[in-house]
Amino acid sequence: MAATYKDAGVDLDVYAESMSRLPKLMHRTFTPRVIPSDGGFAGLFKLDFAGKLFARNYQEPVLVSGTDGVGTKLIIAQQTGRHDTVGIDLVGMCVNDLLCTGAEPLFFLDYVAMGKDDPSRLERIVQGISDGCVAGGMALLGGETAIMPDQYGEEDYDLAGFAVGVVERKRLIDGKQIEEGDVVLGLASDGLHSNGYSLVRKVISDAGLNWDDCPEVFGGHSLAEVCLRPTRIYTEAIRSVQTHYRVKQVLHGLAHITGGGIEENLDRILPSKVDAVIDASSWEVPAIFRWLQETGEIETSEMRRVFNMGIGMIAVVNEYYAANVVAQLAASGVDCRVIGKVVSGTGKVHYAHE
């Protein structure tokens, strides 16, 4: 009997059905800079707008790129059948990194690998990616879906993303402008975001809990709901500050708080002659972190190294503009507050009174 691809676990008719559901999810993210190329082998994107009204008129444009994944948060989505928001996480992890350079996000590419093709599940995943691109101000320009039955289990999949942005070289944010006297602002996260999930899953497993359980501290929400809350995307917030201050560079540094926490991520942008002193009492740590620490008996130092602890992005700004920047960020819907200051030092981050 002749062997077929379907016999090997890849049904091309099902794959065609999956692919037919995706163009509408891509097109809703398109901007005038996208050059239509349906059926092409690569996505096309103009660096600038064609008309004068929105033209950026770059003098020395610098392209910025980043790639990331969602990690073991995907295991929770797969175990609970909730696939709608992990695509937002994928975009958020990439675009938030771009924003730290001052870049304007341009476009996004995704890679989805799964053990068995499921058009409905794929559509839900890509719907989340599409939603993330809309929030991130990026066009979903293309992607790849790979069906690998011998590589993954039938319910398993993995996601990877790639984002590109652009920034005028003289407006590049790299932390070099950070100086003594600057103020450290903390932009609130929306929970765990996409880091530390191996520890999250261990704590919940060791406690004998299920994803549908609803610890009292979460006000009726299940562990699945709380742990799958998507990564906050900061495009609108950061761009609102950049748009308000078109000439002055008030943002001296930006740090996306992911694995490594505040210390290791803020440390990456500090010049060698200053330190950042963080006041841990300046914001309320969200319930999910307090619950994890208590339930898993986790040391505070470990919590701070693994999780964002309620701060998803840090902005280091000139003290004179700090209050106005906080107001700008609040107007964009992001809770923001002063959480520290920059002092003379050796390029380290440490906590006050510790």
C-alpha cells in the first residue's frame, strides 16, 4: 500500500483549511506601509509613509529587531484549552523589548509549531497574535505554521515571534543619558506576564491544586484565569510620551522587566558611574505574587529575581519632567509611580533600606 503524507500525520486538506482562516487576522493589522503581496513568499513593508501627512522623513533611520517566545505558560494554555491570549503574550514579549530602544514598532512575524493540525485552535492562537499586533502598533506581515507529529504531542505547540521597528538614530534610547538625580518610574504589569512559569507550575502542583481552583485571594477568579492573563503591551503608553516630547529626550532609559526581575534588567541599561536605588514599599505587589510566595515558601530574593513583582516596564527620566511623564502614562491607561532614584555609584541596582 502506497504511503501518504496523511498517513504520516500531516493532512494537507486540514492544513489548507487552517491557512484559509488566517488572512483576515493579518489584514486587520495592516497599515498603509504594508505592500499587498497575498500568496507571495515574503512580506513587503515600506519604511516610510507615501504621503506627506504622516511621513516620518527619517534622516538616519536605525532598524531594531527582537525575537522571543512565551515559555512554559503555553503548557497551561494547552492543559486548560485556553488558547486565545498566548498570542498576545508572544507579541508583548517582543514589542516591549523594541520599545526600550525608543523604536516605533513596524511589523511582526510568527512561527507556530504543533504536533497535530487543528484549524480552530490555530485560529484562536493567531487571533491573539493579531490582537497583540493591533495593541502593539505593528502589522502581522507573515508567519510559518509547521505540523510536526513526531516532534510534538497532539495537543502540544510552541510559539516564537520576531518584531522589527525603527528609530531615528539621534532619538535612540540606550541608557547612556542616565545620570545622577534622575527618577526611576515603574509602569504596572498585568500580573505574571510571561516569565517564571516553571516555578509557578511547580508551586501549584506541589500544593495539590488544579487550574480551575479559585483561591480566595483572587476574588472568584481561577488559577487558570489569573496565570493566563496576557502580557501588557506598552506601545501606546511609551509612544504617548515620545509624541508629547518631540524635541526633548526626557526618557533617558527604558527596561522591560522580564526574567531576572528589576535588578538584572535595569542593570543592563545603567552607566557605570551611577546606581539605581529602588524603594520596594513604593508600590503594592499584586496578589498573584504574594500568593505564590506564601504558598511556595519562596524567599523574597528569589521572587524578585524570577518575577516582575508588579512592575512590567521601567522608565528612567529627568527629575524635572517626572511628574508630567507620570501624568502622560496615566492618561494612556497605565498606572505609573516613582519607585526609585539614580545616585552616584558603579552601575548597580539595589533596594533601599536593605
